[in-house]
Amino acid sequence: MSIILAGLYDDGAGVVMVADKGRTGINPDGTEVTFELKDVSKIKKINDNLYVLLAGDTAITIPFYDYLKEIKPNTTLDRVKELATEKYLSLKKTDLEERVLNHFGYKTLDDFKKDKTATEKFISQLNWRIMTHATDFDCIIVAKEKGSYSINVLSDFHSGTFKKQDMGHFAGGYGKVSQQIMPVLRDTLRQDMTKQQVEKILVEAMKHGRSLSPKYIGKTPDVKTLPD
């Protein structure tokens, strides 16, 4: 469980990005433990005009970030979003095959689709598992084009596609805690605020989120503002 937030200031002239620094691991007895790594950040630089905030299962976030790092600096935001969506859906398919289909004797989704021996009931049940399969993944892409910044959210909550933000000037992940603090941001954040105002609100929102789930969210706020 993580918190990632981003908010524009000065009408898009800049952006503030905030994330917790918590990491979740597994103890030898199988219980979960949350810890912080000073030099590890959920806010990643792709190039001077493109940053990404990532939260969720590292089996997806790490290869996703590695892929984004290879995108050329002159790539348009629309193309970046297309590439990010394609990569995420590919990773989600692999996750589905490993976590669901392999347990039923299928190596790939194509193997299941080609199976002519399965009963209608089994096919219906497994199709339901496939359609409802979700990953632990949240991504906010912050981009600068034509002198101003934009915030773009890719989430499994929206079937791995980019969701246009209703408010446009701020965004968070779609985890349970993030969604609990979003109403506060809607009531307090404005796009014409200063950098200091936006940063204060986002950091306070992250701290509030941690108070709702202190066991799983890191204590230290990680803050990055653009331009530097």
C-alpha cells in the first residue's frame, strides 16, 4: 500500500510530486513488514520533461519503469501514453498467466482460448476470473509540453488505460487510502496556488493517509518539484 500524489501550481507552470517512502516485505513467518529505504524513491525521472510516480507490485513497476527509461526524449506525450498502456497491459497479461492460468494447467492465455476440451461451466468460471483479475499497480506520469505541465494517471482501476482527471490539476493513486484523501484535495487544491501552498497540502494529505494505515505506508514524505 502506497501513496503517490501530484499537483500543479501557478496554472501549470510547475508541479509538485509527493510519495511515501515505505516498502513492504515478507518476514520469514509470512507476515508483512513495512520499512523505508533512504535512497529509494517512487518518483522516477525518465528525462528532463518526463517523470513517473509508481506504486504497487514491484514485479510490474520495475519492468514498467525500465521500459519507460528507453523512451526517447522527443517522444510526444500522446505516444508516451500509448507505449505505457501497451507495456502495462502486456505485464498484466503475464501477471494473469502466472497468478491464475498456470494454476489451471495453462501456460498462456492463448492456450486457454484454444482448449476445446473444457466444459462450458469451467470456461465461464475461468473467464470471470480473467475479466476480474486486477493488479496492484498505480502510475502517474508528469509531463512538460509547450511550456506547461500535465498530470496523467494510468491505473488498473480503469482497465490499464489513462483516465482524464475530473479536476485536471491534481491526481493520486487508486488505492483505498489514496481514495480516502482525494476529497480533501478536491476541497483545498487550486491550480493557481503557489508551489509552497500545493506542497504543504500534498504533504499534509500524505501524512493524513498514513494515519489511516500506519502499518503499510511509509512515514517519510518524498517530495520533488518541477522545475527544480
